[in-house]
Amino acid sequence: MQAYYRTPEALAMPAILLALRLHPKVAWAERINTGGAWFGEGTRRQFVKFGWSGMADLTGQLRDGRRLDVEAKGSDGKATPEQSAYLALVRRFGGVAFVARSVDDVLRELAAA
């Protein structure tokens, strides 16, 4: 009997990022955050948004110059429509973009890249 374990995104992300950084096809890879925050005080307080809706969790570049974007998910995670559209846009213009739930996904996708 094979056991099935769910991997939360918070545990999958560091392994996926490490696999990207160690892969011979990858020049560099970094975690990228999106969202917003309030800065300043009183009347000078301002909301600043960074990134955009759907942007991938991990970004980088392959050694051949192509852009690399990876949406990290836990074993049960699904990409939102905005995330799927972002990944499709990167692929449309020659980049490598995919959803990864494990190191195996990274190895498979980069072997095909």
C-alpha cells in the first residue's frame, strides 16, 4: 500500500527553489513577492503595490538567456486563472514557465526546456 502525503506550499517552495538554483540549465533563480504595504506616517502615509496579480512565485533566467518563471504549489495546489495567464504569457514570448509541486516537476520541465 502506497502512502499519500500532502505537501504544503510552504514546504515545497524551498525545495523547488533549491532545485532551480542547482540545475545546470539555470543561471539564477530567486523568490519574488507580490502584494502591497502601507508606508509613512500620518498624512504622508501611502499604499505601495509591488508585483502584479498572477505573477509567479519564482523567477530567474536560463543560461541560454530565456526567462524562467515557476509557480510553486503544494501537492494539492492549483494555479489561479491569473497565474495560468501569466505563465502562458511568459511561454508565448519564448520563456520557460510552469507550475511545480515538487523537485520532480522541476527536473521534468527543465529536461524538456
